[in-house]
Amino acid sequence: MVFDAAVGIGTQALGLADRGFDVRGSDLAPVAVARAMDEARRRGLTLRCHVADFRALAARSASADVVLVCDNALPHLETEADIASALRECLRCLRPGGGCVITMRDYGTPPPPGTVQVYPYGMRQWNGRRFHLRQVWRWRGARYDMTLEMTPAQGNAPPVVALDATYFSITPARVCALMREAGFADVRRLDGRFALPLLVGTRP
């Protein structure tokens, strides 16, 4: 069984279920969980999901072959202690020999508080209209507030905020160290396999 601990709207889970894997998931956002299950139904797939926090996962102990925490979901937690707690939960859910796969941004040293960084994402079309997309990061120490802004390509309308989120800029190296402290074995960082760095470890 594959347990997606940050299932969201099903980005990873739906593809895996479509390939015949037994996939289950949880997420803190009820709207995202409902969307994931609706997308699964529309595709004729089985995907069982629950609303749950990383630090109290909705899975039995030693029930999963693989636990996924993808798309930079782990740094939504605000402290190292929270992340350590989530990693212990991932370990608890794994059967002996099972593996955990984490994808996260390759954070380095945070810039000074008050720094604003802008990342353009080009043009997108939605509901018959064209928009310029960009991410705006506003730093406050080791954390930053991210907004995804959509600006209409025509006219002078102000940007529309499509998404707000907060992240903790913990480094992959530190997460690997916390995985080892939680009890994972064979912890490694893998690059060049995915858009983000992969962190992997197994339950002894």
C-alpha cells in the first residue's frame, strides 16, 4: 500500500492509482481531500482519503509499503519539532523495510527579513481569459509567506491572489538529519530524478 501523507488534490495519488497501486491518503485541507476523491471517482479509480495532520496520520502502524510527502508539503510545518513529529509518524506507518519519499525545495540560507522575491511563471489561460502568473515570497526570518498572483493580460486590473501559503525554509540536509533521528535508515538525497530534490529513507 502507498500512503500519500500530503495527498492534496491527488497529484501523485491519482497517477499511482491509475497504474494499479493501492493508494490511500490524507491531508489537512478538507476541500483538497474532497477534490482528490472526486477526481478519482470521475476516473473510475479507488482512492480512500481522510482529513488528518502530518503529526497524526490517518493510517495504521506498519501498514504502508511506501509513504509519500511530496511537492514541498513538509515545510508547511512551522518548526523543526513539528517536522520531527511528522517524520516519526511517517516511520510509524511504514512496515519494516518500507520506504519514505519526500520532495522539497532546495532551501539555502534565508535572506534578511523583509526581503521580497518574485518568480514569474509566464502566461496562462483560465476561463477564456489570459493571465500573467507569478509567485511572491515575503521573508520573515526562516519563514516566508508565498502568494500566487494572477494578473489579467488585458486592461489595468490589479492582481488576483489565487493562493496563500506559509513555508519554513528548512534545508534538505537538515530534514535528512531529522529523518535519521526519527529512526530511518539508509537516508539519502537524490538529485536529477524529479523537479525537486528527493529525500528517501527506509524503516529498519
